[in-house]
Amino acid sequence: HPKGDPVPLPEPLEKTTHAVLQVQRPVSPGPKRFSVNVLNGSDGMKISVTVRSIDTIGKLQQKVLKLRPELGCGNLAYNGKPVQPHKKLSELQVKPGAMFVTYQKCHGG
């Protein structure tokens, strides 16, 4: 409103001496689906899997097993580090097109 003109207030605020208005962000539509790749460290086979940011590494492993049961998707590494099954992709800041690598722990020497 131009300077000097009173601003009309909604009825609940007419007799109020102080009020706080808070800007709210628009509600996001929820986690989007995107693809990541899983590289079999043993034979170099690459599998593309559709995931959501709220999925865990365990869920990613289950999806790989469903697509390729012969892989027996055990341990996964992301950015050169092992990832735990309970970690969410969003916690690891996984982006579309990310590459995970399967690996096996060697016991003994």
C-alpha cells in the first residue's frame, strides 16, 4: 500500500498488538526416482537400478539381487569407501548416475 494508507488486517489480527508472519516453503512433491549404476567388481558387468533418495543401501542391494540373482550382491562401495546397508542414499549424497562397486572381503593372507 502507498505510504500513509492503513493496511487492512484480516479479522483475527484486528485487535492484535504484535504478530509474526512466517514464510513457508512450498511442500516438495517427495523423493524423485533416479538411476544409479552398480559395477560388479569381479567381471566388470554394469547394472542400472532405479532408486529414490530415501532408499537405503540395503534396498539397493535387494533391487540388484532381484535384477541379477547370480551376482549375490554383497558389499558395496561408493566413492571408494564401503557403505553400510542401513545408510540412506540421501545421507551419502548420491546423485543420478552414481556408480557403486561390488566387492568381496578377502579373509586370510
